Amino acid sequence: MPETSPQSTTTQVGGARQNHTTRIGRTYRFEAAHHLPNLPDGHRCKNLHGHNYRVEVIVRGALDSRGFIKDFAEIDAEIEPLLKLVDHRLLNEVEGLENPTAEIIAAWFFARITDCESVRVYENDDCWAEVTGR
Ligand SMILES: [Zn+2]
């Protein structure tokens, strides 16, 4: 596992000394159904419906000897088993997602990804929730 740091890094870039923070991001998608049981009767999101979810994962850290924070393939290796748990599923049946709001889905992914700075979950093009940490 490459060493990472939450701090800004000072490195030589193109011969010039620069303070900066490097982050990488990767976007994933899955499709799933859900309903939000804690909403009052009559709220449309209490009804069973589905979304084409988009999940944006951001990782921050120092560059390793390869010049990577992380190989994107390493992020894929962590995310793909999680996507298998939620893709084409009723999210309410997934452990930890009994009340699958975008906020709780973002926290669910965030807790399961190493060196994760933030996870943003889009329910559609216009609505998202983000969990940030470290
Ligand atoms: Zn919904």
C-alpha cells in the first residue's frame, strides 16, 4: 500500500518548488431500487422507485515511487465488490442501507474505502450527497 499523507506536499515539479495537494478521483455507476421508510406517508420517496446512481470517489495523498497516489486499478479493486452488493438490488435489503438516503449511501461507501477523502453519491444529475473525512 503506498504511503499517503493528509498534508499538503512539497515537491519539485518541472524544476519549480511548489506547495500543493494532489487528489485523484474516479467515477462509478450502479442502478438500484430503494424506498425511504422514515418519510411520512404521501412523500413520493417513500414509494419504491429506482435511480441510476453515480458515485465519485476522491483519494488524497502523497505520490509514491510510481508517481501515483494510488493506481486507479487499486481503487477499482476496492469499489467493485461494493458495487456488486448494490447494483440491481433493493438497497433497503443491503446491510447498513436499511434507510438508503443518498447521505447514508455516501457514508456506506466512505467507510469501506481506504484512504478516501470524500465520496459523493448522485441520485440523478441534479441531486447529490457527500461525505468527507480525514
Ligand atoms: Zn430515491
